[in-house]
Amino acid sequence: MSRICELTGKGRQVGHNVSHANNKTKRVFLPNLQNVTLMSEKLDKSYKFRVSTQGLRSVEHNGGLDNWLLKTSDEKLSANALKVKRELKKALAAA
């Protein structure tokens, strides 16, 4: 399972461990991913996502899952999130 946030696209970053003697060795910085269940208010359903904690804060700041999905570009979203976004657009068009 890849360590990528399903809503923000945030993935791993590469850097160095730097010792006191300034020796540098490669290391990986992984995002803090959490399994969360987010509720869609317009669809009245809940969906499970693997989201970074910073991504979860961004979703809450934008007013919930529905607003986040409508504002975010498709390139950042996972296949699961894109499916929810299509359902959401379909529900909004029908209403």
C-alpha cells in the first residue's frame, strides 16, 4: 500500500540524516496517514479514506468533504475520491 494521501496527493519526501560530524545519509520522510471515515452531507453517506493529518485539517477548514472535493483538482485525488466526486456532481446536477 503506497503512502500517499487520497485527498491531497501528499506523498513521501527524501532528505538526509545529518550527524554531528555533518555526515549525510539518505532517509525518507513519510506523511502521517490516518484511516478516517468522512461524511458527505449532500449524499448522506460516509466514505473511508486514508488521509494525512494536514489533509484532514484542510478538509475541515474548507467546510467538509463535499466542498473539498468540488474545489480540488482531479490530479491530486485518488481513484476512490474521484468516484465520490463524480457521485457528488451527479447528485448536485439532479437537484
